[in-house]
Amino acid sequence: METIQFQLNGKSTELRADPAMPLLWGLRDHLGLKGCKPGCLQGVCGACTVHVDGVPSRACQTPVESVKGRKVTTIEGLAEPLRQRLLTAWIEHQALQCGYCQPGQAMTAAALLMAQPAPDAAAVAGAMAGHLCRCGAGPRVLKAVQTALLPERTTT
């Protein structure tokens, strides 16, 4: 066991765990953050996507030791107004079916929009291609991400 110190959703955090344990389990089982979802556990589906230093990362494949001294953001810590823009667009396009993969998809969309404030449709599709949505909401998610680009989605 080792104590891993890192920033989690803007707050200094310590996690005492096996350094090789996947971040997914550290977040869910040790820190109580359930937004990061276990899916395939192979880094393929994207349900467990979080940001590590602003970059989308698959928490099921990220050992907790690798986040030592870094900044981790989960869906629970996604900042406004981007969080509200994404939520509004998701609702508008009915991008939720079962909702299981949505936190990971939203985290990838947020990283894309932070890196490229106005990506074209091809860039959105490319960024989101690494996510599996078993209930078929994928096309609506793409529309929602493109809608979230619009400035009027910003709340006051």
C-alpha cells in the first residue's frame, strides 16, 4: 500500500492503495465518486473516461500511481459553464438512453471543446469514435456535442 497524493476535481486528495490499482476503483470504491463507470475494463468502451491533466484517460487502464502529483477531473468536477452547455445539449438532443456511457462521453466531449472551441463535425466524430454506446444514442451524442459549441449554450 502506498499513499498517492493528487488533485481531484480541484482539491488536494490522498488515496491509500496498491499503486497498481486502476484509478477507476480508487475513484469509485475508495473515494466514492460513482460517475466514472466500469464497462469493458479493457480501455475500449470509454465509460470510465476522466481527465488527467486535461487529457481524456481511461481510468480502468490508469494505475493510481501514475496520477501522483497530477490533476484528475471526473464528471462530478467538470467546470461550469461547459458542464451546463453539455447537459443542455444532451437534453435537447435526447442523447440519453440508458445513460451508462454518458459520463465518459461527456468527459471526452469536454476535453475536445476545451482544446478546440469550434471543432468541425469530422473532429467531433473523430474524438467521440472511441466510445461504445450499446443503446444506440451515439448519433444523438454527436449532435449534442456540436450543439454545445454554440455560444448561447453558456449559462450566466
